Amino acid sequence: MNVDAHIYADGVLIRQMQGDKTLDQLIHTASLPGVFSHVVLMPDGHQGYGFPIGGVAAFDIDHGVVSAGGVGFDINCGVRVLRLDKKLQEVLPRIQEFVLALFQAIPCGAGRSGKSKLTKSDLRSLLSNGAKWCLEKGYALEEDLDSTEESGSLKGADPDAVSDRAMERGRDQLGTLGSGNHFVEIQYIEKIYDESLAQTNGLTVNDVIVMIHSGSRGLGHQVCSDHLDSMQSVVRRLGLDIPDRQLACAPIRSPEGQSYLAAMRAAANFAFANRQMITETIRSSLRSLFGEGKCTVVYDVAHNIAKEETYTFGRGTVKLLVHRKGATRAFPAKHPDLKDKFHAYGQPVLIPGSMGTSSYILVGSDISGMRTFFSACHGAGRAKSRTAAGKDMNAFDLIESLRSRGIYVQGASKSGLVEEHPLAYKDVDAVVDVIEVAGIARKVARLKPIGVIKG
């Protein structure tokens, strides 16, 4: 190891991490060239591809490396939270109808296409501009972008770094949910922990919330695959000492490193636009069911990304490339990179649970800093593999169990639903408690599900 590894977890969560290769992968990450200070594992950590899910690692811009495995195959898989101007008592009588309407309107499942196929020109513009493309086309409001990380548009994205195969895979997938753990969940605010922070985000008890979890679809997956191949060549050519071939990497300043970052940013922009288009579909469904009403973006944040950020270290500052894989940015109040609307109280941190448990909204804390590179967890984290989870029960029993608790579910496939059952995940309450006790972020609100659409 070139640096230490820091783990945030309680005893139960640590024991769960010991059940797979999570800790080995953390050690391997700490062995990469140019890794800075220490690597971090969040309490939702579990085994991933090369890097552990829930891992955070920063690299010196001039002497470090970038790893496609450190971002993952679903580039800018992330979460968006919408607040409706509806209360629980207004929506609950029509929840089954609402769930079905969203399921029919939002394409769900592996390989599903959207309503239209982008022209090559439009796709290139979207990859360059992200959610700003949606704004230009009339699919977004200015306030949506104001409540999105980096305004939904990463600078330095270059469609020329994206392969023709990746472009083709993405052309008809805009506005689609995908499969696996991707979802749209209808929730309500069950509890407020901090009234002042909740008010600044417009949140009150029994507000209806819609949470979107999706990413860059086939385009992002192909970008990762393409550049993993190129990084394997770099490792061989430069004789880089890496402990696992899944950690293939390239020096950040190398042509291969810069090409990956340009393509990764383009894929991240696709994901921001994708969640924006899903938002517009939800707004349309709301109008059809409930008439006029507002649907406001609380926040949208990536949790598979590598970003250049500046940190204070000792008496000076250092520029780092921070890899967050299954981890979200959690900037505190007064951080210079926050927009005015969040500057006074900190960036919202969005933590989904599973389809049968709580989710949370938190805000970043100013004491995390160099401890976690201003990062927090991204969810509950898997406790079982999809294969193991699929053997626990059948889809009918799962659907009936959730319905008995007032949660209505529609899924693209029965097997996909079962693989995502609540007990396949860690205890999200315990995960969030660790985050708060460690001073990484502060609880604002707890959300409970009443309807779920699964990919």
C-alpha cells in the first residue's frame, strides 16, 4: 500500500464487508501510483469491479493515475430528488394509478429504447452540454439546472473521445431507466431532523417526493469498456505496478488518461440529461393525473465519477482527481464550488435505501474535508449478490409483502425485482447513522416509499 485506508462503518457493517473482496479491493486501490494521502471506504461499501463500491480515492493531478474501474461501468449513475406540491393524503388514494402511469411512461429494463432516436448532431451536442441541451430544447427549467451538480454539464466533455459503438448504444436510450438497481420511487417525508435545513430545501412532513436513480445507460458502459482496453495497453507499455488487472489505469496527464476523462465527462453529461428527461416524463404524468402542479428539483448528484477538485492540505492547496465510485459529493456550507442557493447551508446529500426501507436527505459537513474528500455514501449498499438474493423468494411473495406494507411495485422483470428485495441490502438506517456520527453529513429528512418502478 502506498497510503493508508480509512473505513467508516460499525461492527455489523465491517463484518459484512469481510464477506467478499471489499477490503482486498480497498487495499489494492491504496496501492495505485500517485494515490494521495489515504483512500476511503464508506459504510455502504461492498465488492465492485477493481475499486470497491463505496470507495473514494484521490490522485495527484500531475503524478497520479485515472482508472476507469475507479468510476465504473455506469458513469454518473446518480440520484435526483423531486418535490411535488402534493401531500401524502392527496396522492395515496391514487397511488396504484400513479405507479402504473409512471411505469407505462418511463421505458424500464435492460436495453429498452426511449421514445425517439437522437440525430448524430443532437447526440454530440447533448454529450458536450448535458442538461443544458435539455434546457435549449425546452425539456428543462433554469431552476432544474440550478439544483443539479455542475448545472448538469461537466466541462471538458468531448464527443470525439466517445466511440461510434458507444454513440450508437446511446442514441435511442435518452429518458430511459435501465435495469438492475435503477428505479423511480414515490415517497413521502416521514420525519424532519433539522427544521431550518428542511425549510431551506422547501421540505415539510408528508410532502410527496419522487426519487430517480439512473445513469448513462449503454453509452456509459461502452465508454468504460473501450477505455479499460486502452488502459490495459498503457499498463503493459509503462510497466505500471498494479495488483489487479481490473485496476487498469493511465497517468492523468497522458493522452490515454485525457481521452478517458473527456469521454467520461461526455457520458456523465448523457446521464444528467437522462435524469432530466425522466423528470419531464414524470411532470407530464403528474399533469395527466392531478392537473396542474409543481414538481421541483431538490437536487441531482452523481455517484460514479472522477472530478478535479482543490483541497487545503497543510499550509497550501493541492489539486486532485477524486474518484468516487458508489459515493457522492458532500460539500459543506460556504464551499466555494457551491451555487448561491446552497452556499449558506451546504449541498444536499441524497441517500436511497431499498424499495422497502427508508431513504434520506442530508447535507454536507465542514469537518469531513480531507477525511473523506468531502464525500458521503451513496445508498444502503448490497449485502447479498444478485444471484444469492434471487434465491431468497419469488416475485409474487415479494410484491405481496410490499403491498401489505402499503408499497406498490411495478418491475420490468420478475427476476430483476427479486434480486433487489430489501434484505439484499444493508441497513440504510445504520449506514446513515455512521455518516452522521462521523461528521461526514447531517440528517435533514427521512423518506418512506409508497410506490416503486424498477428497471
